[in-house]
Amino acid sequence: DGVRPNIITYNSLISTCERAGRLDQALAVFDALLDAGLTPDVITYSALISACEKVGSWETAMDLFKEMTANGLRPDDITYNSLISACDKGMQPDKAQ
């Protein structure tokens, strides 16, 4: 049986992938979270956007931000800082406005 992962478990895994600069794995964990029927929260999206920032994937960061807000979640300071940094690294400072 074991213990079923919850949103905290998935967020921890995504954050670990983010720190390692592994956006591909972070997105795979995100997909597994959704497949498990869990609802991502602000921490989930912030960690994913930060993972995008680490690899300079500003377009994916923007897509995740749009998805987050479309799902009714309110970005926090961490979300905005990660998004702005992703746009900066992607040479898209105008997108951060």
C-alpha cells in the first residue's frame, strides 16, 4: 500500500528538479500530479516557473503563469520574481511588464 503522495510531496519533487535545473523532470512530475487527480497550487506553479527561469525557458514560464491565473490562482512575490527573471534571461524584458 504505502503512503499516497499529496500536493506537498509533488511540490517538493518539483522544487528538487528546479534546484537541479531539470525542467523536463519538473514538468513530468507536474503531469504526474495532474494524473493523480491533485490540484496544483501557487507553490506548484511558482516552482515550475522558477525551473523555467533556471534554463531560460521564458515562453514556458509565461504559459504556466497564464494557466495559473486562468485556474483562479493568485501569483505571489515568488511567482512574479521568477517570471520576471525568466523573461530577463530569455532576453524578453518587455514581456515582464
